[in-house]
Amino acid sequence: MPKAAVERFRRLPEEEQSRVIEMAWEDRTPFEAIETLFGLGEPDVIEVMRHQLKPASFRLWRKRVTGRATKHTALRSPDVSRGYCPTQYKR
């Protein structure tokens, strides 16, 4: 049975579902930007990715984004401002 995050994800229009996955896959898009635009926090995005990707692809993605400064606003340099503007991403 899918968790609540996956159910919320499934209620999004197909193009927004695709955009969530694309943003999660991008190295420079922080989880906070996904939360601002789609209401899915980091644990929700992880659950969605676990459900949407093949197991090996999910493991590679998790290994790549875990602890990555560009995926977490609190860890990134203050010089980087990408991902803070909610209108930056087309809907």
C-alpha cells in the first residue's frame, strides 16, 4: 500500500509529477524548492522516488544526493541563490 506522500504525488497532474521527478533528479535543485512548489518535503520526495524508480536507480540517486550541499539549502553556499524563487520553475 503506497504511503500518503505517494498518494499526494499521484493526485498531481502528470506534467507536475514529471517535474517533481526531474527536480529531484537535478543536482542543483534543493528539496526546499520542491516543497515550496509541490508541498512534498524531502522525506516525501524520497518516498516518491523509491516508488517511481527501479530499485537500482533509486539506490544510485540516494547515494548521489545524500549529504549533497546543493540539494539542501542549509548546506549550500550563501552565494548560490538558485531554487529560492517560487516563480523560477514553470508550472
